[in-house]
Amino acid sequence: MKVLAMVMFVTGYGLAITRLSEGQMPASCDEYNPLFSPCVPYLVNPDFGIPSPRCCAGAAQVFGKANNPAAIKKLCTCLVATMPNLSFKPEKLTQLPAACKIKLSFPIDKCIKA
């Protein structure tokens, strides 16, 4: 029963994020969909243990692009703008790089609290 409930939650949230990405994510943040879409289950549910391989691959792609001050600022701006609309848990976002074994060139906790 728990598994069915989780599948329904993930499916429903997947549909919701599609609508949110069209209406509530700034258009300038579309390039970050590889992080937002596959990582939803991990980022919204405090009990979701580890991110999926697909989430980690998307996160690595997105975080890899944040390799200069302008790109970091853009990523941080999009994360801050999008987190409330998608109900991301800030603590899960700060744990994501370590959970995916991604080394960042910037402190993500300061990025999303700025």
C-alpha cells in the first residue's frame, strides 16, 4: 500500500511539475529542467532517502554548467525563484551534491539562502 501511494504521489507530482515549469518557472530557468524534473521525488519528500541515478545525472549536468560567477548567479537565482513553486525542501537541495557525489565550485547553501 505504501508503494502504491508513493507511485501515485510521484506520478501526480510529475504531472504537476510539467504544468509548473510552463507557468511558474521563469523562462530563463528552462535549462535547469534536467535538475528539476527527475529530482522532484528527492527534493520534495524529506523521507526520500537517496536521489535516483537520473536525478544525479541531471544534477551533474546542471551544476557542471555553473562554472563561472555569472552562471552561478543565474543558477542560484533560478533555484531561489523556483523552490517555493515546486515545494523543494532547502535542506534536500543542499544535500543533493553530496548525495550524488558532485563537487561544486560554490557553496549551495549560501546560494539558496541569498
